[in-house]
Amino acid sequence: MTADRDGAGSADRDNRGYEMKQSDQSSKMRRLPKLKRININSELELEVWLSKNADQEESVVVVTHTDVSHRKYVGREQIAAILKKHGWKSGSSYNVGSSSLRAGVISKAV
């Protein structure tokens, strides 16, 4: 484990080099599941990926920016609406790196 920039808390890196932060609500480290990761930089990119992978049965991890002012930001509400439209749902969320990225598990709605 390594110290955060501000010295508070702790972080660890997963097998792809993403820094994982310890949650304030839990003393346990939440690690990203070992699933395929999809980087989403726009609502259109998510729409296209879901359309191209309509037959996908396995869950995946969607990685997005958390900063509203970032040009590649896609909000949770937009993601949820797009997922619902395509018959998918969101699951657990994770902070990735320096918290400028977030990851969320998505899967087909049952």
C-alpha cells in the first residue's frame, strides 16, 4: 500500500495499474472485479458499445471521469438512462486512480 497525496488513507494498485482507494465507509479495500473494462468518454460511446455488444451476457466495468468540468465527463444519470434503454443495469461503483475516474459494474437486467 502507498500513501495518498494528502497523506490520509491508503491506496493499492490493481493488476492494470489503477490505484484503488480505501472507502471512508468501510475499513475493507474494495477491489475492482476482474472483468473486461470499457472506457467511456461520451454518451455516444456508451450507446455505440451497448449496441455493438447487445448479445453480451457477461458483466463489464465501465470507467468514466468524475469531474463535471472534464470534457469526457458522463454523469451517472445519463449512464443509468442509457443502460436502461438498452436493457442493462448498473451495479457497484469504485473510485479509480486519484478519484478523477470512477468505475461501475454493469450487467444485463434480469
